Amino acid sequence: MMKNNVQSQANSIRYASEKASRFTESVIREMSRIATKHNAINLAQGFPDFPACDEIKQAAVEAILDNHNQYAITWGTKSLRDAITAKNKRDYGIELDPERQITVCCGSTEAMVATLLATVNPGDEVIIFQPFYENYGPDAILCGATPKYVQLHPPEFNFNVEELTAAFSDRTKAIIINTPNNPTGKVFNREELDLISKLCIKYDVLAITDEIYEHIVYDDAKHIPLFSLPGMAERTIAINSISKTYSVTGWRIGYVIASPEITQSIRKMHDFLTVGAAAPLQVAAAHALGFAEDYYKKLVSFYAERRDFMLKELAAIGFNCARPSGAYYIMADFSSFGWNNDVDFARYLAEKVGVAVVPGSSFYKENATDKHRFIRFCFCKQFSTLEAAIEKLQKLK
Ligand SMILES: Cc1ncc(COP(=O)(O)O)c(C=O)c1O
């Protein structure tokens, strides 16, 4: 058995492409597996442990019974592209052409890869704020880009204007902005977005935005799509998905909004990567995008309650937490417990305390400052799950 494992590992190295050997498997998904193995409460991976609302599930069932079961149009079912257009007009006053500016993908994960493959050449530089959502590193490697990291500094996770400006050069092709941000909970404000847009225009750089948490913003924070800023519609590629807003991470429906020229290239990549997203689920997604304001208000208060509970309890246990203005994660500084390595601490929590989290280093490149100071808690869970996790974490006191 042992011999077989060693042999299969050797074969996997022997047959791995240069690209495949440049990144490891997702730490977040690995932590989920460790959680299952040790029967730990999973506050690692960002998926809800409660059901999606009946209305969206019913819409999916009806779409299947209505025979939406064959390939949809590659770049998305017309009803979904129309719903995305109407939503952008309603929420942000953005006018889109559903025939030429929208590509529906298999989640925003595919949308990001298709976008980078469609726009970035090997050797181009792509600016990424760190800590970053862990897919961006491998995504940049897949398209041969050279990532340039710009630090978001704790505790507020703001960037330094000089550091950002210094990252832009003639080699920069794109910048990735994830707002509301995973893992920090930062919501980029108007001033920050204005500055980014000025730099993008000055250096002729594309702005790729990941706006998957657009509807999960707290207190006075406001989500502003970079696409809506002066001069940015032609150079912004806005990526979004229904995974988080409607609690259907397993449906794999995402989309990209871009100028007609950029959309042509993205559609080609998308076509040959996946052909298209699940047809009946696109029909159900179109229905969900039309939900009334009340749905989104309830979503925010649902998560705000959980955020406040977790912030209070984690602080009482001894964590030093950044207060998220958006999304559903908390970056927690654990230095007060005397540990100095996040991976060891996260393993200890999963194996001995019974709570799985993500070690903060998976959101940082090698040698980054702050890399080993944090773990990330995810709070998109039922209250009973969060309460049970807090009870276990009391052991740390
Ligand atoms: C910032 C961010 N982008 C993208 C994704 C993946 O989204 P999707 O399910 O649409 O592929 C996630 C999932 O956690 C995320 O946090």
C-alpha cells in the first residue's frame, strides 16, 4: 500500500506540467477535509450550512420540469443576461448591452480564469492586493502573468498610496480588486476607488473586480462598482456570482461584465473551457436576480447579527479581530495565545479543539509581513453552529 502511494506520488511529479507543479492544492478546501476527518466544526470554507430559500430552489425545479436541460447559449441564457442587465440598472444605474457585454460562466472562479486568459499575456504584470482570495495566485500562474503584490495593512487593511503607485508600471496589464474583500472584510471606499481608477487610466491598465459579496455590506459601508466610475466602463471587467448572495455555492453560476471588445475574447475562452453553465440553474438565477429589496435587507441583517456575535465572543476569548465592513469572514490575530505559526495553530484548533479555520498565510505570498499572525473564521453558518464553535474555543482561555 505504502509502496503504491510512493509510486503514485512519483508518477504525479513525473507527469506534472510546469504550471501544475507551481501551486499546491487549495488550503481552504484542505482545511475542510481536515475538519471532516476530525469531526471539527467547519468555520474554514465559505459556504452556508443552512438551506437556500425555497423560492430559488422552486425556480430550479420548475426550470428542469420546463425542459431547460440542453446546452444553453454559450455566453448565457438570454433571460439571465437580461436579468443581470436589469439588476445593474436598478442597483447602480449602469447601462449594459446583454447581447455584447455579459458572459455567464461556471461560477466566478471560471469567470476569473477565463478573464485572465483572455486579457493577460505571459510576462505581463498583474497587481494583487494581499491578503488575497487564494485563487488569484494560481489564476495568475495559469495565464503566465507575474503577480505584483500590494499590502493591505492591518488593523484596517488599508493600502499605502505610495506602495500602490509604485506597483504600477508599463509592464502592468491588470489589477485585481476584490470588494467587499475576502478575507479582510474591507470594503473599498470612493476615495480609494478614485485613486485606483486614476492609476488605471494613467498606465492604461485593466481593472478586474471580484464583487461576489456586493450585497453583504454592514453599517455605513456602501458597495461601489468600479465600472460605474468616470472612464472605467471601457477598462473594468466586473466579475460576480450568485454563490454568496443566494447561498447556492454548489450551483456554479457566475458572470463577467465587460466592454463588447473584451467580452468577445472572454467568450472565446469560456466556450473552450466549459461550453456553458448549467442551463436550468441559469433560469433559476434569472428569477433570483429579480428578488425584491426585502431579500437583500434580510441578508444583511442575518449576517450582521452573526458578525457581531462572533466579534464579541472571539474578543472575550482573547483574539484580536479586524471588524469586517463586508463579506462573511473575520481575520483574527492570535498572538495573545503564544503561538507564532498560523498553520500549526490552525491544525491544533481542528485536531484538539474541534474547530476548523483557515491559516492566514494561505492569503499571503511567501515572505510577506503579517503572514503568520492571523487565522480566518467564516461566519456564514447557523447560530447553533457558531455557538457550538465558540463553546469549544473557550478552552483556549
Ligand atoms: C472573493 C471570492 N471570489 C470568488 C469566490 C468563488 O466564487 P464562485 O462560487 O462564484 O466560484 C469566492 C468563494 O469563496 C470568494 O470568496
